Amino acid sequence: MNLPNKLTMFRVILIPFFLAAFMIPGIPAGKWIAVGIFGIASLTDLLDGKIARKYNLVTDFGKFMDPLADKLLVCSAMIAMIELGRMPAWVVIVIIAREFIISGFRLVASDNGVVIAASYWGKIKTTIQMIMIIVLIVNLGENLPAVTAWIGVCEQVLIYVSLILTVVSLIDYLVKNRNVLSEQK
């Protein structure tokens, strides 16, 4: 297993530690530990792709597992946000539905011998979602009541920009790869 794939697997391994720090009450500085773990996991996403492309270490495993690791990390965090009242459930459902659709689409493509790598829109969507999650974890409004309303608006903007990018990236994948559904083995 090459370094980019190890970084991808490390990201997956970090998810339960992130959730424990974020969700278990009473952990001293739990949200800050969660932000640190989430930040490290997010950085591995940036690094694994750069290293894979720079040193020609791109593998089918990486093309499949990297987006899956991102989905696991981001979706786990967003589901936790529902429980904490930080994100509306319907937004998370739409975002997760997109992930299922793309995963199914990739399976059909794979069955036809086609590997669909992450698109530009998908990468932007993931980046914005990761920023949104960090902002929601930090939850500055709870400690700065004078700016709570402004921070709340910023959080909502990030949530809805993430939602819009989710839909745009879904449409982009489907349009660019529409021939995959009609191809036969």
C-alpha cells in the first residue's frame, strides 16, 4: 500500500476518534480536540491526492477509497450536527442522498470498466463542507453572545452554499458521465 492510500486509510481511522471527542460530554476541550482531529483528517485528503499525482501513485484503490473516506468523514460529522441541533436533518439527507447516488453511479461505471475520479465541483463541495463543519464544531456563537446573530448567519450561509454545491456537483457528475448508464459490458 502506497503513502497516499495509507493517508486515506488514516483518515478513515480518525473518524471514531473525532466523533468521540466531539460527541462525548465532559471531555475537557472536546470540541477543540475534535476540530484538531477533523482538521488533520481533512489535510490528509489534500495530501493524498497531491502526493499520488506528483509521484504517479494513482491507483484504482485510491480513486475508489479517497472519495469514500471523504464521505465517511463528512457524513459522520453532519449526522452528529443533527443530534446537536447545528444542522437541519433535511439538508443532511439531501447531501447524503447525493453521496449514495454518486457511489451507485461509480459502481455501475466500475462494472463497465470505467473509473470515475472526483470532479472539480466535487472537490470544491468537499472543501466547503469541511470548512462548514469546522465552523459548526467551533460554534463561536456560544461563547460570544454579542456576535451570535452574525455568526449564526455565517453558519447558515455555509450550510446552504454546501447544499447548493452538493446539487451542482451531482448534476455535473451525471451530465459528464451520462453515457455510463447506457454502456454495456
